[in-house]
Amino acid sequence: MKKIIYLLIIILIISCLGELQHPLDIRKIEGIYLRCLLIPKSYDFCDELLGLNQNNEEEFNEEEFNEEESNGNLDTTFGSGGIVYIPYSTGNNQDDLKNLILQPDQKIILGGKTNNKLFLARLNPNGSFDTTFGTGGIVIYDITTGFPSSSQEIIKDLILTSDNKIVVTGTATPGSINRHFIAKFDSDGSNLGLSVYGGGGTYFGNAIDIQTIGSNTYYIVGVYGSSIAGNYNFKIFRYKEDLSPDTTFGSSGVADIELGSNQDSLQDLIIQPDNNIIAGGSWDPSGTNPINIALIRYLNNGTNFDTSFNSTGKVLYNNTTDSSIYNIKLQPDGKILIASYKSNGTNKDYYLARYNPDGTIDTNFGINGEIIEDFGLEDVATKIAIQSNGKILLGGNSEVAANQYQLLIIRYNPDGTKDTSFGTNGIFTYDKNTNDNDWLTGLAIQKDQGKEKIIVGATTDTDSGPPLKIDFYILRIE
């Protein structure tokens, strides 16, 4: 009831003020608030907007929307010197972190793999393991019962439901067969269900989000693959809360979307407040490379493109050099941010672009809607996070020497200009060891005592191999 009262108060105040000076109009404010009510992790700032404390209860926060922002230094109160290392398995194994999310109580949930099995962990806000989750804060789950012993499993994306259940998607590879899966875990880490797609062909599960229509909650899973070897399409699946396919969506529960003649690769998706689906990745215009950025919007029932988006439902780059989307974020005003790389013909560069809700590029952002950052060698942007003040964090990997990568995060003002108050001239870098590779795989905003801090997840080489040993770590920037 309090939430409804808060909403009515917001509407009344704005009505009295007359014409808004802020770019959000009343319909958008209502939509964002209701979206947060229905799906509390829709935006990075939902917890703050709803006033949730760590017990998921409402509380009044007089510093709401006014936190002190990070200055771009490691927070030494987190873990050990600002870092939590997670070298979980022994020997030359490949432990791989693929994403992280935050709970309303600011605990950190990690998803990936260890010893080729699913890996989940939960950290307390200060970086210590939450021993109420799984065993000592860790869950290892094997989904390939009956599959060959050489099978591999990995979580690629995860979401948190309104009742703190964790739903994950990824890929299981028994032998040479790739199958996407969806699994659900309770707040204590116990498994609540699993569904492995058994269709013929190969399917890679890469992204997941929640869709709420009326009283029904669905899980939307973004996949790429095909029943035809080598001919990959975007595929969007919809599952019910019990993880059974929703056959009313698309065609028998799946939207099969062909963009190019060969290699279409869906890397991320997000659900809008109106429940339409934005998905992004790459497409192959010619069938012979180079791949190019693909951004689409699909109707919420999975039947077709939303043609109110760029008139066709699609934004398809067609350049002579490579580019691909890795992450999509929705701003409170409905504008769409994409993190990508774009080749300059020699090396890859960081690429950030912003699109209006109608699918046109926002020419008021950066330079004609785009930002390209060239640090000399191979630079790939993989994650975006949005602060409550509208500033944008773009994270990824930058090559500092041949085959040696470091983490690199840039902060931009809402208009796309670089925020030079962050780090060194707007940039934060971290390299665990000089001769190792570090890949940024997670980026989120954590509220900590009236300050917004940055949680970063990364995977790193720990020796030169072969075979190469890979571990992962979490760091916090204040």
C-alpha cells in the first residue's frame, strides 16, 4: 500500500509543478515505478526508487537519489585490499565467471563454471562469502546426468526474481552437442528445477530476463543456434515459472529470427516496461564476414518484429569491418545503450552507442550518437552500468601488449562526455598480473552507506599453461 501511496504522491507533485523540466514525463515515471514494482531488478536504481532495505522491506531514505559517487579507486574495505580472489578448483582447471547481479540487500551473486560444472556463489556486501548460501557460500551443480563425462556446463546469465529466487541460463555441451538450459535456485542455493532444451542442432544460451504480463511471470531466454549446422539465428524462448516452455509464445514457445544468411549471434536481451523484447548481438550480411552489429525489438508475444522501432524492428549495421553488441542497458527515459566493439580495420575499439526508444540513434549523445575509444591495440567493451545520477560506466578489456589484457572502465556524463573526475581522466584500469590476461565479465552499482560503489567481476589467467589455468575475482571501486 505504501508503494501505491508513494506513486500517487509523485503524480500529484508533478501535476502541480506543471510542465516538467526533466526529460522524463509523467507517463515514463509511472511506467518506471510500476516496472520496478513488478520486477525489482529492472534497473540498477530500482532498490533505491522502491526504498527497499536488506530484508526487502520498505524504508524511507532521506538521501534517496543523492548518493556520493565513486571516485575510481579500489575500496580497501572490501575483501582483501578491495579484491576477492576466487581460485576455487585446484590444478589446471578453467574456472570462469560470466556475470554477476546484486540482491536488494546488496549481496553479490556470481554465476559461471568450475571444473565444467555450474558455479554459483553469494558474497556478503563486504566481499566475504555468505555461508547461508549453498556450502560455505558456493553451489556447484551438475546438470548433465546421463551425458558423457566429458560434458561441459556454464552459466552465462542470471536474474533475481521478486521473491529472491535465482534463475540462470547457459549452455551444456555433452560431447559435440550444445544445448541451452534454464535452471532455478532457491535463496539458500538449493535447486528448484531444470529444463534442458532437447531440440536437434546446436543452441547457446546467453541471456535471460523476466517478463510480467498481467498475473503471469515468464522467463525470456536469448539463444543463438540452429538445427542446420553452421547456420545460426537469433532465438528467443519463453518459459513459465515452473520452467516449462510457454507454447503460446512465438511458434511453440520460440521466436526463430533470421537476420543474415549465415552467422547471427544473439549476445544479450532486455525486457522493456511494455514487455517488448530488445535483443542484440551480431549478424553476417554477406555470409562470408565481417560480422556487424544487430539490434532488434520483438513483440512481447514473440510473433514478429515491433515495426515502431526503426520502422522495421531492426537496426542492422553493414560496415566493412567487424562489430558486435555484448551488453544492452535501458535508461529510465527508455533510451537504449549498447556496449560493443567496432573494428578500425586494424584493431578493435571500445564502442558505445545510444538509441532513442523509436530505434533512431540519439544524436545528442557522444558524437552523433556514438563513442569510439581507441587505446592502441585490441579493446572490447563488454558491460554497462548506469548510476542513479545518469552517469554511464562502460567496462571491458584493453590489450596493453601482445595478448596481454587489462580491465578498463570509463565513466561518461549523461550526454556522453567523459567524466574526468573518475579515476585518471575518466578511466580506471586494473591488471592482476603483468603477464596475465584479465577479462571483465560483470559490472554493477552497489549502495553502501550512502555511496554508490562499483562491483566488478573478472576472469584471469593464473599461469601460462598449457593447459591454461583460469580463475576469477571480484573487486570494488569507491
